[in-house]
Amino acid sequence: MNSFDEGPLGASEFGCLLDAVGPFDSPTRVAVATSGGADSVALCLLTHQWAESRNGKCHALVVDHGLRSDSVQEAAQVVDWLVCSGIDAHVLTWSGPKPIRGIQAAARNARYDLLLSWCRDHRISDLMLAHHRDDQAETFLLRLGRKSGVDGLSAMAAVSHRGDVRLVRPLLDVPKSRLIATLKSQGHPWVEDPSNHDPVFARSRIRELAPALANVGITAEGISVTARRLGRARAALEHYASELVNSGVEAHAAGFCWIDCEALLAAPEEVGLRVLSRVVAAVGAGRAPPRYERLERVYATLLRNGLGRGCTLSGCRIIARGPRILVCRENRGIGDCVTLQPGQNRRWDARFDVSLLGSPSLATDQTCEVRRLGAEGWPMVVARPELRLNEHHSGIPAVVRATLPALWDQVGLLGVPHLNFRREGAQMALDVKFAPIHPLVFPPFSVVSVDTTPI
């Protein structure tokens, strides 16, 4: 056993782990996702001590998913423990109906939504997560079972971004045994989640297999090293994909993209697949990038015959147009309408930041809706002779028009910013910014280790 696998994690060693994933804001203000389990409680205590040594502050965020009858009491107990240790702690509750199927995935999405919203509301840019070496190994094996590529088998990144919030995982090289030892050394309690041993969940079944795998040399430590090496490969591939995005992809403010077909297909296949995936993820507004199997099929079609009449993928239409490929939002499944009053800002279709501009003298109860232009809106635009548009003049292909964000009121169509359309006499206007959940260029995959093993 490696000496690194033994004993509690001390303040000096933990500080080195954080130095590797820094820098952090000054003064230091961080949040820690704290479930009440040994790993997250240990991370919270260590982070609190570290932040105090820098005259900073640590905020513990405890999510109550409401999935067990005693979840409210358990969350309150965890908060009490943390407050007694001098930590500012808050309970975030997942309210509303819960799905019958895919409950773990739904709970994970809800948890991240709650944690990130709290961080943004409180202007905190670093959210600490307690994933450790054992978690990394389980993630690798789960993704191996799903036939994942390099990205999936790189497992979790030490640092990743969700918009303006960094997700920081400083413990990816630390075994859970050391986190338990840390709590025992401080005499601090923690919660054991019964679902961790429920065989209905794949992670629990993998956990049960760990001793048998270790007997044939497949250990959490070895898997962690493999994931880290794959992470380096992923970082290199992402670098070249970003270069191709910068040189071969043109993103339009109206939420669609043009791809230089020759440049895409001339690149190594893995790089080309990544670029196509990024464009589809940005334009399609899905929570996750497209499934790799479907992405490969579309790419193979491109290689063979240039898509023919086109295809759909993850909320996008992909259409060959001469030397370029148009990737635009599919009309079906586009975002529901959102209501706006003057001065309000909202998200629409998970791709656009929209706000209503209007005179302060207007009545504050004047409410408008943002929804797609649709087939019903286009005739209202072209009914204005001075605004007759065609693809050449507007720069917006006809197939995109129906998906454009448009402002509506009780009378009808009020404005379409991307077509420079505004109803005569209108005192309000829609401001729109294309800001997809999945950006076309993003920070590279972070590979951090306290004991990086040479190739």
C-alpha cells in the first residue's frame, strides 16, 4: 500500500492539493457541496480551516432531495454539526414532483442546479466537490461499460466550469479511507447513506466488485493513473478541436453555425467529431452533448456523401450547403415562451439571454412574451414592404427564421431583433444575446495530480 493511502489528511497536505487547483479569489470565498457523508464532511472541515487561515470564508451547502422520509431531519443534523464547527451552512431543498425512473440522474441534475444557483446568487465563483479516488475509479468503470471514448474514460476533471462557476475537485487522488481517518482524528460524526449499498444502483454493484477486481490487479489507484493519462490525451484533443473551431466554425448571433466542411473532414476524425459535437451541443440547447454513437453515424454520412438532404441530431438540423455545413436549431421541441416586463432578464431555449428594454414611463404591468417567430410570425415581418428580407440581405437562412427569438404582446408580433424588425410605434424592444449552455470554446480538461506518473 502506498504511504499516501494511510492516515488523516493534514492542513499542509490539503493546502498543497488546493494550490494545484488554484488560484482562488482573494479574499477567499468558497462553497462546499456537503451531503453529510464522510468524504464531503471531511472536505468541508478541511476547506473551512484552509479558508480561515487566509482570512476567507467557507459556506457549506447541504441539498435535501426529499427522497427519504427522514431527509429533512438528516439535513438539519448535518447543518447543526457544521455550525458547531464554526461553518456557515445552508439547506437547499429540491421541491416539486420527483420522477419514477432515472431518479439518480434527475437528483444529480437538481442538485447541481441548486448548488450553482446559490453560488451565483451569492457571487461565489468556486464550488468544491468531494469526489475522491474511489469515486474516480467507479466513474471510469461505469463509463467503460457504456463504451465511452477518451472523454468518458478521463473520468472527472480536477477543475471544470459551469458558466461562471468553477467546479473544483481537489481530492481525486485521495482514497476515501484517508477522509474517514481525517474525521476520526477530529472526532467528527458523519452520515452513512443507505443507497450507497443498494444493489439496484450500478455504482453500488461496482463497489461490491472492488475486492475481486483488486485481486487481479485492477485497483482504484491504478484506474486513477489510467484516467489521468487519458485526461492528458483528452486535453491535447480539446486543444486541437478549439483551434479548428476558431478557424473553421462561424457562429451567428441568431443561434446557428456554419462549419467549413473541407476543414472539418481534413482534420483527424477524433478532432472532427469533437468539433461537430461542440457545435451541435451549443446550437441544440440540450443538457448534455449528443450521444457518441449518433454523432459517429452523422460524421460517417458526411464522409460518404455530404448528408444528402440533411439530418437531425440532438435538437439540431444539419444541412450541407455547398462548401459549408449549416447547423441550426430544430423547430420541434424549441423552448417554451417566457414572460418579460421592462427591465427583466430571462433565459430562453437554454441558448439566449433575453431582456426587455423599455421606457421607465411605461406601466410596469406591461408584460410581453418571448417565443419563437414560427410560421405565423414570418408573414407579419414581410408584410412591411420596407423590411422585405431574403437570405442574402439578412444573413439568416430561411430554415432558421422560424426558430428566431421574437417578442410578442397582446396585439401580436412586436419585434424580431435578428431581422431588425420592430412594430411601428413600439416603445419596447427585445435585447438578445446568444449564450449557449455548452460554449464552442471552453477551458481545457484539467489534469491535476500530486504524483503525476510519467508515460
